[in-house]
Amino acid sequence: MLTKILVTLLVTVGCLWFASSKREQNRPPLLVVASKKDQQRNSMLRRGTYMFMFIMLLAASVMIYIEISDNYTTVTVHVINT
């Protein structure tokens, strides 16, 4: 269970690092305009990164919920004296 959480956190941090590193790069001068194709590709990559991060967080939340809910199930035991 701990390994799942650590892997999820590692992927989340990696996605955030990837998304923020694109913003920190030197931007082209204002006179140079990126082509429409480059802008679309960058926006698709950014959306894909955020979508992947959301899916990983959702999967981690579901796994944690399943692990916690399994630990607290009610079991009925019948003792039969023979």
C-alpha cells in the first residue's frame, strides 16, 4: 500500500514538474509569434498532463478508499457447540 502511494506521489510531482518547466523556459522574443500548430500542440500536451495527473490522483483515492473500507467490514461469526 505504501508503495502505491509513493508511486502516485512520484508521478504527481513529475507531472507538476513537467507542467511548470515549460513555463520557466525562456520565451521567444515578442516579435516572433509561435505558429498555430505549435500553440495547439503545447495546449494539447498541457491538457494531457493535467488529465493524466487527475486520473492518477483519482486512482490513488479509489485505492486508498478500498483499502480503508476493507479493514472495517463487519463479520458475523456463529459458534456451534458440538
